[in-house]
Amino acid sequence: DGSVVAAVRRALEHADAVRRLEVRANADTPQDAARARRFGAQGIGLCRTEHMFLGERRELVEDMILARTDAERDRALAALLPLQRKDFAGLLEVMDGLPVTIRLLDPPLHEFLPDRIALAVRVAVAEATGRPPDAHDVELLGAVNRMHEENPMLGLRGVRLGLVVPGLVAMQVRAIAEAVVERTRAGASPRAEIMVPLVGAVEELRLAREEVERVLAEVGAETGVPVRCPVGTMIELPRAALTAGRIAKEAEFFSFGTNDLTQTTWGFSRDDVEAAFFPAYLDKGVFPTSPFETLDPEGVGRLVRIAVEEGRAARPDLQTGVCGEHGGDPESIHFFHTAGLDYVSCSPFRVPVARLEAGRAALVGTETSDAR
Ligand code: PEP
Ligand code: MG
């Protein structure tokens, strides 16, 4: 119905005119980025680079992490570099001058390493039937066993991986920088931002940032095109929120990863609890909706407020946003408005709703949303 479409368009225009929160989208492919733009996203707030490795390239990530020698790891990294350069150039091209926040690799390792149980079964079956097991399987099983974690979401993820796998951060940053150079030479004004995931201590960010800046300068010198990318961090661990003042000295922006921040503040597993006991908790009224859907203002929200306040005190021009699922949840958007964030970033499909809610939040002011 044309009149409904026109009414929605008018409502969105009105919301855009009054809202203070910027609305970005989470996108990892040019297709998603294009969709995000059609829905009115003002940038990409989170590009999850691990999603770029799910298909055939998975094996390269596996090789990189399980490499037996430096040469083997370097080969995997060298194979990944041109693929990543193309990924980033594609996103920057679609976003055409809008900010694109690229997060350094944050793979839950259990989703990337070969299936340990399947390997163990293959080896055991071979042994039981008197055949020598495949030598590659045995070697791989040994490597996977050494990497195995009982709680991978609390394990070797995010910046930790970047700091223990030599060359990983450099490869991704080089790919970003070269993509920026490529777009700049094509006459565009690319705006890439580099985001470091799962930081808990300022020292982690400082180490990652040194590497980022070294590689940006290197590519700038090689190409004669200066590459300027703001470097920021995810705030998704309580310790990061509580030490935000120190972290802000090393970060040009904060992006709240409220999925992990909810997990680590409550001690709820992101992967396990929704079916195990949340239905009973919802039933008993422990909380009105899942804290993974609607931001918990007293716990997680308090950490967000502390981090914004202390971060801005240390660096007045600090940019702050949220890129967890809550960035697209209407009630949570009201919270982020009152907490004074600069932007929310959500799935492309939720961008119109986020624009409307950000507008509503600006209109209703602070009282109602604080009453929650
Ligand atoms: C988060 O933790 O909220 C986040 C955006 O990162 P991811 O969901 O990829 O862990
Ligand atoms: Mg996270």
C-alpha cells in the first residue's frame, strides 16, 4: 500500500531529523553493506572478519593456527593477504566514504579447528582394526588436543590470538591498508577504522596498536599514500569497562560488545543458557526478557555508563558506539541514547527500526527510559 510506505518514509525522515544517535550496520560482505546502505545505515559499525573465513578459507586459518613451523604459518598468512585485501576493498567501495569499522580476527577457535572428536574416532577405528592410522590425522589430533579448551568463548580469542600468532595482526592490517591505498588511488575517500577485540587490559591494546601503527606506516612508505585509520577497541569485558580511563588513552573509539559483556558480567554462557534455564528464569520473573536481547541497565548498563564517563574524561573526543545485538533492540536503544553514546550498530534489517527508536528516544527525553 503506497500510503503506508509514504507514512513510514515520513516517520523515518522525522526520526532522522531529531535523533542524536547515529545508526550503523554490522556487515561483512559487499552484499550486506549494500543492503545496509539501502536501509539508511551511516556506516559499518562492525565487520566481523572471522566470517570471511568460514568457507574454503577455513583451512588457511586452520593452517595458520596449527602451523608446525614459521614457514608454514607464513605461507598461510601470505595466501590470506590478497583475499583479505579484496574483502576490504569491496566493503570500502560499497560504503564510499562512510566509516567502515573492521575488527581484527576474533574467531571462537572451536568453530575453526578441525573436529577433534571426529579425528580421534578415525584414529581409534584405524587402531582397533589393526591398520596404522593416517599419519596426518595423528599429527593433527595432537595439535588440536594441545589447543583444546573447555571454555573456548573464554579462551584464545580476539586480541589474545593476535598477540600469540606472529604475523596475524600484521597480515590483516596490511590488507586493510592496501585496500585503503587502492581505493584512494581510484579517487575515493575510504574511511577504514581498525578495531581490536576482547581487550581486558590496556597493555593488550597497546601491543596490538603498536603493530597496527607499524604496518600502516610501512604501507604508507611503500606506496607513497599516507594511510590514516583510527584505532579503537571493543569494550566487552567488565575489566575493560572498569579500566576505561586507561584504555581510552590508547583508543580513538570504544565499541561496546554487549553480547560478550552480558556473558561475562552475568557469567551466562552465550551458547548454552537460552534453552537450559532461561525459560524457567523468564517464567519466575528473574528478568522480563533475556539479557542477551534487552540490555540489563543495572549491571551491563552500569558498566557501559562507567566506561563512557571514564573514557571521555581521559579523551574528550572519544567516539562511542555499540555493536552487540542490543544495538538493534528498541528498549536498549533508548538506554544507549540516555547513556550518551554516539552510535548504535545492528543487523542491516534492523537499521530502519533503530533509526525510528533513536528518533523516539530523542523525543521522549531521558525520564521514561531511565525509569526502567
Ligand atoms: C559482542 O560481543 O557483543 C560482539 C559484537 O562481538 P561478537 O558477537 O562477535 O563476539
Ligand atoms: Mg564479542
